[in-house]
Amino acid sequence: MGSAALYLVTISLFWDNFIVALGSIFFRDAHMNPNKFQVLTILSYPRFILHAVAVPLQCITISEMGKAAGVALLKIEFVQMMVILGSLFLIVSTEILPEIILKTHHVDNVSQKSASLLEKCKRQLIKFSHKDPHFLHIIPSIIVIFFNIFVGMLSLLKDDDRELSMWLISAGTCGLIGNAVPQPLVTFTGNASEAAMQFFMIKAAHHVYTLK
């Protein structure tokens, strides 16, 4: 299940960035064109569904890698079962089919001229977002970030697998830093850190399952 979740999140990450890029290039007038609006809506919903389902499953991936690398706590079957149940709970408690709106940035010429370069770049993005953003929407991502660091530190302190420790701690640290910066920078660093975190997790998985 862990490796399947890893693939699912990788696909989700690719689709998320692909649709944002597609919308920003070919659907700039979607708010005025009903046909384009409908197409972009249909293409955007998988972004939210995949994120809601796949991100919590990453906890299972991390837990299985820790177990395979010899982390004592994660070799306990009860702990593995609790991680699985916790991941499933995060999925069912998340809004899998949220109400979404198309984000557009209509500003006057004065505001546009006085805006920073990052703000101008942000305004070029055409994408759907949660209609009512809530802290609950980012809880699964926060848990995955800190679970990466936690399992990495466990492996490092017990000297179970230093390479696994390096990859997992790097993954968690990238996610933490990339999402901790202020707006509008986080619009770009958030996505970049997700890609970096996924890269490090794939490297961790490759290392662990190659050893097996």
C-alpha cells in the first residue's frame, strides 16, 4: 500500500501543476467563457480529490519505509495498524469534494504598477481554490511533513539507516520551509517544496526497497 500511495501522490502532484499551468495559459478568460469555465472545472476537481485521498496515505508510505529500514517502533504491527487507521480517518474527515471557486485577479492599473514582481506573477495564475479555505484542509500535509521528520529522526538516533534518515528529514524540512514563508512567496515555494519533498521520498523508497 505504501508504494502505491507514493505513486498516487506523484501523479497528483504532476496533475496539480499541469492543470494550474494549463489554466494560466489557455483558460485566462474562463471567468467570461462558460465553456472554458466548465472544462477547467472538470479538469480541476481531480486536483482536490487526489490531494484529499493521496496525501494522508503518505503516512503509510513513511511508516512502511521505516519498518523496512529497521525502525523498532514501526516494526510493531499494532503501530502499523494505527498508522493505517489514522490515514484512513484523515481521508474520511477531509472534504473530498469541496466547493471550489475560480480565482481571478482583477486589479486597476495603479495597483498593478505598485505590485511587487511576485504579486504580479501570482496574478497570472488561473486556478480553482477552496471557496471557504479552512485550516483542516492543510492538516494532512502538516502531519506528513512532521511524520517524515519524526521517522527520519528515529532512524538517525537509533542508527538504523542513516541514508533513510537523510532522505526523510530532507523531505520534511523542504515541506516545512516551503510552506512557512509568507504570501505571495508561498504560492510558489509551496508547490516547489511539495515537488522536492516527493523527490526525497521517492529516493528514500528506492533506497529502502533496493535493500530489501
